[in-house]
Amino acid sequence: MAKKKSGNGISVGVVGSGSFATAIVKMLTENCKTIHWCVRNEFVKGAIELKKHNPSYLTAVLFNLKQLQITTDINELVSACDVIILATPSIYLGKTLEPLNVDLQGKLFVSAIKGIVPEQNDIVAHFLREKHNIGFRSQAVISGPCHAEEVAMERLSYLTVSAAEEENAAKVAKLLESDFIKVNKSSDILGNEYSAVLKNIYAIGAGIAAGLGYGDNFNAVYVSNAIREMELYLDAIYPEPRDVNQSAFLGDLLVTAYSLFSRNRMLGNLIGKGYTVKSAIQSMSMVAEGYYATKSIYEIGKERKLKLPIVNTVYEILYEEKNAEKQFKKLTAKLN
Amino acid sequence: MAKKKSGNGISVGVVGSGSFATAIVKMLTENCKTIHWCVRNEFVKGAIELKKHNPSYLTAVLFNLKQLQITTDINELVSACDVIILATPSIYLGKTLEPLNVDLQGKLFVSAIKGIVPEQNDIVAHFLREKHNIGFRSQAVISGPCHAEEVAMERLSYLTVSAAEEENAAKVAKLLESDFIKVNKSSDILGNEYSAVLKNIYAIGAGIAAGLGYGDNFNAVYVSNAIREMELYLDAIYPEPRDVNQSAFLGDLLVTAYSLFSRNRMLGNLIGKGYTVKSAIQSMSMVAEGYYATKSIYEIGKERKLKLPIVNTVYEILYEEKNAEKQFKKLTAKLN
């Protein structure tokens, strides 16, 4: 794969072919002459090249094939790019990057993944550092609130790009900004990553509550407790002067906990309505990343003796087969 | 009217016959033998006595008439009660209390009103003190998040009661608590009152955005900016150690900005869809209190030189007939 620049001197690639990966490719098409795109397999590659759209996600988004350099080879993509945006579901990241054997020096890895890498039971930033020797200074994180479906419709959305190096945040921001994408910049990589993981757990809980028949009044109280629980967690794990009411924290929680597009909320909703956890997971075609996040965050919370009543409640329902109605009844006494 | 105790030694009355007043009477029926209720006019009184429900609001809530002492005479009600819960729309409060001429010594006035009293262009706490010589120590405030419609359905809701005197907050809490109502206590009367006023303005803005076609991604960013703007306002007007992510602040904002039950959001929605402000107001049968709040808060903000981009945008659309689409486009550049 020839290393094609993006028109602004940077060659950029996207790894993943799910809905958010597709949304990011769409964002990049506004600014970049060429986007390298590493998709899951030859079928997806062939389908995009034939139909000009992703066969499974955001099918209404039509691409100009001249802008795309599609591959299924992660090494080919990474070799060709200065900036690599990772956007696979977190559970596939380990496998996707396993074959990586090219020089990573000078490359910026940007995670748009909101979840825990199951093999490591850890967030992406830690996984990249430990497994692939990619230091925090060579990393950046893209946070929402941003449902891919609304990017497809070009509805105004705000992203936050976090990076230890200010110039890296600026570089990524420049690639993404357009008429319908505004970008905030931050240096709080780990805070933004953990919050994106936590919000998926809270969204599962919001879904459970809705499925059980709790209403809008309760949900508002629930979310106001969730953001305080998130703040407590972030301050304990990674203290930093941060305002959790920034868009990347509260906004991202809101879009996930309130929106009908949210997979995590949907998973919770099915469980609240009486599905078993197993059948709820099976009935969904997309991975609800909050499921894995719940176990990981619960364990960290337990180890650190943090007071996380919502995370603990969701954990007990998902992993200990406890009755959702009873657990939520207990939870309501701990909220305020 | 004989002064009937409520069963726990306190005689309690509710002033107002709208949806929230009716919801409060319902809450009180869980705890009180007798509830004094001052309704708007003889027609409403007669209708409740005949049908056992409010003829216009929450009509599914059936009352046991033996628990109700209904009057249309504010002096009769106030004489009979130790605790008087005010729940009229804010624009009718001045007129409702005008005839008041009985001794108010030792009585607790509890405002469940979320709005500005137009004659004074001020919040209820100030109006009661200035116009009726009711000091802050004889006042309490009830805050949501609490849509009356969900109280009617006995869906779990959390209220916050604020009072300068802790025992007063506890007294009111005890009257309201039940299987479906939980109550937080606070001493921040003015913070809670101003936030309830502000959230109505933000709900109008959320409605305008939705009417204009902005989506969930934007709304999440908008609300996360709104809560920060609210914090800035409250800290400037009435500094106090407070966490705006408490249910009475963030929760109340969320339920109003997200819920379809919200009148303020509905008003904004109509304007966003292209109705003129006048026709939008006329097409709604209930008063959207945020309309009056917008003018008052805008003026205070201007006087104090506060940076309130959302309040200012809503003001310009409501009062200066500026184009909603253009003003929101400008606003999007100020959010982050």
C-alpha cells in the first residue's frame, strides 16, 4: 500500500468496520484526500468497493472510492499511516492488532474505542502501552457524545480529542473538524477513556430501570447519581483537575443513557423487561461493550474499596444472576 | 374552616389547582388525615367534590373526599394551616395571595413554584419576603425532578426540600415521603429556587434545538453546557458550597430538558419548528413558566455582566423576535 498523504501532509488510517469506524471515515472524507481503511475481512472490503457503502453499518453513507485505500492487512495500514485511528469493538482489538510487526516509531495511535480489552481486563490506553509498547505520548483518545447514526445524517456533533501532547490533539482535531463536527481538546487521556467505559455501564443500568418501568423522574435522579459516581471513580483512579460536566463526560453519559440508538441501554432494557442476560445478549446483533466493562470496573472498585452503588448493582444483575427488580429496589434507597 | 390536624400534629394546606398542586395533594394523602386545599374557583371546588378528581389535571387521580377540606378562600386556608404549600403557576401567585390579611406568625410557607413572579420580576422567595413579610426562615422550597404526571402514576420520584431551618425541611419531608416519593433535604433555598427557574429556560432552548432538527448528540452537549452555565449563574448570584450534580439541580434540568411532559420544552419545540412566539404560546393550554423566567434572568445576567450564552440566545428568540435558526447557529460556536 503506497503511503498516500491526506492532503494536509498527514496520512491517516482507520481500523475497524463497525458503525463508529464508518462514521469516522465519513468525517475524514471532509478533510482528507485519501483515507486508509483496514476492514475486518475480504467480504467487507469487496462489498464497500462494489456498493460504495459499508454493507452492514450506516449503509446510507456513500463513499467516493477514490478517497479510500481499503485493506484487510493491519501491517499494511499501519505502515502507510502517521495517524492510526482504532475503532474496532474493544473485544476484537486484541485479535486485530495481534499480527502487528511493523515499526511503530513516530506514529500516533488514536483510540475511538469505548471499552475494556477483555484479554487484559483493562482500558485501551493500558493495553496499547503494555502489549504493543505504544507509550501514552504516542496515543490520543476520541470521545463523544457521538452516535454514529447522527454523523451519518450530518447532524452537528461535538467530539473531544485528548492527548498528552497538545500538538497531537490539535493534529487529530484538524482531521475531524467540519461543518457538522466540532472538536474540543483535552490532555486528560485516561479520564476520558475511563469515563467512556463507565458511561456504558450506567447506560445498561438506565436501560434496566426503563425496562422495569421506572419513569423519567427516576431516570433524571439516576443519571445525576451516575455522574457523581463517575466523578468519584475518576478522582480515585486518576486524579486530575477536571470538570465532569464537560461534554466528554456528562454529555457522553447523557447521549448513551437517554438515546434509543444506544446498544448498552438496549441491553439493559431487555434485561429489565425480563430477558435473561444470556438471551438479551444473544438477541442483539451488535456488541454491548458495557457488559465487559462492568466486570472490570466492578473489580477495580472492589479492590480500591470505592463506593459505586450503581456499578455494583449492574454487576450483580449481569454476573451474579441476581433479580433486576430486587436489586434496583435496593439501589433506590442508596440514591439521592 | 376548622383547623384540622393532619394526623401527625401538623395541619397542612395546598394552594393551587394545576397539575403539580394536584400531585402534591396526592402525595399528602399518603400521610395526612386531612389536607386543606385552596383551589382557583367555585367551579373547580364543585367539580372535585362531585367527581372526586381535579376536572382538568391528573384526572386519573381519585381522592377520598373525607381527606380534603376544599376552599376558594386563601385566608381561610392560611388560618387553618401550619404548613402552606404554594403550587400555583408563578404568574398567578401575586393575585392569589393579594387578599391575604390573616396572621402569618409561626406558619411555614413552602414554595413548589418554579418561576418568576412577573409583578416583582423576581423569584418566589424574594416576593414572599418583600410583599408579605415572610422571612426566609419561615420559608421552604420543594424541588424536583418531578413531573406531576408520574406522581399520578405512583412512579418513584425524588424531591428535595430546602429550608434555612433543618427542622422545617424535616417537617415538610415527613409530610411528603411515601412508597413512591423519596425526599432529600437541603439548606440552599435560593440556589434551589434559581435553578428551578433556570432549568425552564434551558428546557425552552432544548425544545428549540429539537424543533430545528438538532439531534441527540447536540442535545447532550447542550445540556452539559447548560448545567455549567447554571453553576456559573448560581455561584455569582448566591455563592454557597453546592454540587450542581445533585438531583435538585442536574436531575431537575434533565427531566425538564429531555421529557416530553415538559411544557417549556414543548414551547421551544414549536418555536424551533417555525411557529411565532405568540402563536406557540397561544397554542398551549398550560403556562410555560420559562417564558417569564427568560426575561428576568437575562436582565439579572446583563446587569451582573455574566456570560450566559444559552439564556441570552433564548431571550433573543423569545423577546427580540430574532430568527431561531440563525441564533442557534451562533450559539453552537460558543458551546464546547
